[in-house]
Amino acid sequence: MSATTARPARTVPPLVHGIAGTTAFVTILAFWTSTVVSELLADAATVAAVKLTIAWGLLLLVPALAVTGLTGFRLAGGSAAPLVAGKKRRMPVIAANGILVLVPCALTLAVLSARGDYGPTFQAVQTLELIAGLTNLVLIGKNIRDGLTLAGRLAATG
Ligand code: HEM
């Protein structure tokens, strides 16, 4: 069979999609927990180091989200399955939340903490970042659950 007649659903290994999606989830979980733990327990220098590490971590998160989305739509092909429709609906919210909220928040927090500025702006941006991060963890978690169900690795919960 020539490449032009191959079905789109077979052009991407599901494993690549699954690994990229799981990487996005684990990255946000690491950002979230390191933020909460450092701000509750650590000194300002440690908080600043965590904020800088998170800013660099965007270089992992953003490509992981992009690869997940692109490979997901390729895998889905023209499928009208309800689980696929749900994943398609969540993906733009996940992407917008990541690119429009998490990225600017992470960069702002890295700059402010490097200056030792933990004032009201830092607090507000930090709160927004934690809410957006939690929202994405829930949405990405649902996409992982539905993906594993579609792949036959998890029993459908109905
Ligand atoms: C952040 C978003 C997403 C995450 C974390 C995610 C995660 C996963 C995971 C973990 C799997 C199981 C892979 C395996 O075990 O082989 C999977 C499968 C799948 N995903 Fe996603 N996914 C996401 C977005 C999407 C989107 C936007 C689509 C497009 C509609 C999509 C379509 C699929 C399909 C069709 C499968 C089944 C692949 C197969 O036939 O085995 N996913 N996904």
C-alpha cells in the first residue's frame, strides 16, 4: 500500500501520543507540587530557584502538549466515537490554558522572584497559575483516562 492510501489513524504510533500526553501531565504535576511545597516550607532563595526551574521546564511542557495534540488528532482520524469527541473538546482548552495562562504566569513569576519581589502581584499571578495548573491536570487526566480506554488498556466506566 502506498503512503497516500494509508489511513491517517495508522500514521502515528499511539505510544508516542501516550508518552507525550503523560509527559505533559507529569510536568504540570511537578510544577504544581514543587510550587506548593517550596512556598509553604522553603526560603525565598529556594522559591526563586523553583520558579526559574519551572520557567525552563516550559521547554518540555509546551512541545509535549503540541505533540500530544497533533498526534491525537492524527490518531482520531474521522472517528465520531464519544470518547474521541470529548478528548477533542478538551484539547483546545488545555492548549489555551497552557499557552495563554501557564506560560506567561511562569515567566512572570520567575522574573519577580529573581528580584525578590513576592508582593501582591506575585501572589495574584501565583494563585492564577495554581488554578490553571490544577484545571489542566484534571482535563489532561480525563484525556489520559479516555485514551487508555480507547486503546483498550482500561475498562470503559460508562
Ligand atoms: C493532553 C491531551 C491528551 C492526553 C494526555 C492523551 C493521552 C492519551 C493516552 C495516554 C492514550 C493511550 C495510548 C496507549 O496506551 O497506546 C491515548 C490514546 C488516544 N488518544 Fe489521546 N490524549 C490527549 C489528547 C487527544 C486528542 C486531542 C485526541 C484527538 C481527538 C486524542 C485521541 C486519542 C485516540 C484516538 C487514542 C487511541 C489510540 C489507539 O487507537 O490506541 N487524544 N491518549
